[in-house]
Amino acid sequence: MSEFFTGDSNPWNLLTILALACVSVLSRAFFFLSQKPWDLPHWAQRGLQYAPIAALSAVIVPEIVMTQGALIHSLRDARLYAAAAGVAYFVWRKGAGQVVLGTIAVGMAVYLPLHVGLGW
């Protein structure tokens, strides 16, 4: 990458970068270039409703059940109890109102005393 900034770059590298930029712009602007309204099929709309929770789960679950790339071996882990308390609060509130903020607050209220106070 340093040769790109020194001026010794290959012309093919520059052409590749420009081509990738064009493909990226065209693929992202494709929906704006059409003159007629474009609707997603019902199955796609329904599937996209689950995308945020799937992405959040992909980030959160490994953090809860793994430590340094290995599964946890002990129940003395504050993350397990904080996640359980957060899930219990979410189920209790049935997902209504400011449930996300409450879920975070309840999870942290359980996590901090266990982690900081007991050293879990």
C-alpha cells in the first residue's frame, strides 16, 4: 500500500480502484435511477424485519458465551446473569415502550455488582 502513495504504483491498481468505485456507486444508486416506484416483495420485507435482531445477536452472543475465543467453563460469569436478567425484563415488558433502554439498564444493574463487586 505504501507504493501507492509514493507514485510507484502500477496503472492496473489505479484502474482496479476506479472500477471498484464505479461498481459500488452504481450498485448503491441503482434504486434511485429508476423512474417508476419499486416495491420489495412481501417475503423480502418480512425477512428484512429480522435483519437488525440477527445482526445484534451475531455481535452480542459471542461476547456473552466466549472468553478469548473459547467457550466459558464456569457459571461464575457476570455476563450470563446480566443477559438472563435483560432477557427476563424484555419478556416481562413484552417489547412495549422503551424496552431496549430498560433491558440495557437491567442488564447493567446486574452485571456491574457481579463484575466489579464480586470480581466475576
